[in-house]
Amino acid sequence: MTSQTCPLTELPELVANILQYVTDRCSLRACARVNKLWSEEAVAALWCYFPSVRALAALQNPARIQHYANHIRFLSVRDQHEAKMLAFSSSIRFPRLIWIQVADDVKEEYLMPLLQIRVKYFVARGGNLSDQCTMIDQVS
């Protein structure tokens, strides 16, 4: 009986675990160029931790938009313009979204589609406090 061995770098769980320690976009983009498996895991990590509202809104294919939205766990809405971009389609769901950070000037009507049952943290950022968070509330 012969046994086939799988190289460790071809195990999705291990690749995902490795990529947890890659903390910058540039390195994750480089990891995405290794092979198909690494690409899938790196893209998932990029959209999970570094989502770009503008890049998401720029996509034309609704299925592709949803594909990336499925990975997003942490989302920062920096201004009213980005909030309007997110409100462009009510059919987009963010099933893994747990943390939302928004600028103080963002209107509630744009945020309502994002406030889902899984969201645990909502952070409102004061425009005049530079990078200091002004409020952290549990949403539940």
C-alpha cells in the first residue's frame, strides 16, 4: 500500500493559520501570488482585515461583490461618501461582519443595512479627535 503525502503548504487550514501573522497589505498581496490555494486564503485575509469600501463599490458583478463581502469581518466607513457607496445595494450581505467603525458624520440611514445580528462592536469616530475612538458600544 502506498501512501500519498501532502506538502504542508497545501493544507488550507495551515495556510490560513500562517497568514494570520501577516499583518500588512503588501505582504498579503505577495502571498496571493504564490499559488491558487495561497491566493484564495490571502484574498480572504485581505478582505477580512483590510476591506476597501471603494474597491467593493467599484466592482460591477453582484456575485463578485457578494464573494468579497462574505469575507469582511472588520469594516471602517471613513466618510459620508463611503457610506453612500455601501448603501448602493440592499442585497449585499456581510455574514461575517462583527465590527464596524464609522465617522461621526455618517447618516444612520446608510448604516442600517450593515447592522446585523452578528455585529458585536460599533465604533463612532469623532472627526475632531484624530484617531481616537469616541464611543464603543456592544450592539445586541
